[in-house]
Amino acid sequence: PAVRECEVTAPALPPVALTCNQTLLEEAVRNLLINAAQATGPHGAIELRVERTPDTVVVAVHDNGLGVPEAIAGSIFDPCFTTKPNGTGLGLLAVKAFAASNDAQVSVGRSPLGGAVFQILIPVAE
């Protein structure tokens, strides 16, 4: 429900082909979108970007929330770590598990939108 209250955009998504578990990729992106919506609150701005580099496909979810404080950035992918009263701490763990199962990397940083950006860097098979 939180995602429905936000403005979600996905400008110019390029066609890319990946060899990975589609269901797990969709779940990882869904978890990032839900987290972004919860971080921004109603009427927040979320942007899904996909970029193809020579070696990777970068899936990034940007938001205009408060961002991830540096003090907890190292813990947010840990099992059961959550800052939400009703959270389970499993959403970002699922993102990390998807990345690990595909030799990908996941990172968090500051978005130009003002909040957080979570990126999944998936290597492209030769």
C-alpha cells in the first residue's frame, strides 16, 4: 500500500538480457521499492533506473526520503536488522541474497533525489 501513495517513475529503461532467477530479481526490486515508499511516506518520489555498462547491469532505486544514516549503513543488510516497529529485517536480506546468488553486488548511497539509492550491480555473462 505504501508504494501506491508514492510517485514511482522509471525513465527510459533500456532492454537488457540477464541470466538470473527472474522471480528473485523481481522480489529484490519489489523489496527496494517498498523500503523506498516507507522511507518517503505518502506522496514521496521514487525512481527506478536500469543502466547497462560494458560489464554490468545496474538496477537502482532512488528516493527522496531521509536517506540511510551512516551509523547504521553497515548493518542494514544483516539478518533481522530493522528500524521499523513492525519490520522483520528480511527485505534487504533478500536483496543481499539475490545479489550473492548471482555474483552481484548491492550497495547503498545518497541519491540526487535527496534520499537513499540502493543499487544492485549484476555482472553480464559473456
